[in-house]
Amino acid sequence: MANIKSKAFKVNIKVLSFNQCWQGKIKKSVAYHIYRKELLKMLPNMPLPEPPYRLHLQYGFSSRAGDIDNPNKALIDVLTEFYGFDDKLIYELFIRKRIVPRGQEYFMFRFEHIKV
């Protein structure tokens, strides 16, 4: 098979935000509040680089069916709360999915300063 380079495609349409898709009528679940509380206790106290940010996320899912984009909103909301910044300062987001045994789920994150 010939070596085919991947081409980026530009589509001229304004993307919808999560809030526009759901009309702001989202009620956070009990599971979210428990997750938030536990996560806030587990995050390391560390200085962040100067914004704007490139955020690297890696998820260890125990199921191949886990969607790579599903955990991002909740996780980023907790990160912004804990580290005290607005997520509009994230200009690049790199996400990786790994499959791990059940009970060994995790996430990793790293902030970098970028020039825009």
C-alpha cells in the first residue's frame, strides 16, 4: 500500500460549545460531586507555567468503549477550580487513551506554556 500522508481539512462552520448544545440545562450528578471532592484532595500543589497553556491529558481506561472526549469537561473544570485559572487560557489540548486492567484506571496531566 502506498504511503499516504494525512491531510488536515478545514470546515468553515462555527463549532458549538457544550453549553450551546445543552442550553445550559445540565444538572451535575451526585457522582460528579463525589468525583470533584475526591479529585480536589488528590491534585498536587504546584505552580503552573505562565499562560497560555498546552494541556496534555492521558487517560487509562479499563474499557476500550470509553470515549476519549467524555472525561475532558469535568476534569478540566476541576483543574481550573483547583489551580485558579480560566479554561479559556488553554490553547492546545493533547489527549491520549491507554487501556489498563480494571481497577487500575488513572489520568495524567501536564501543563506547558506556549507562545501564540
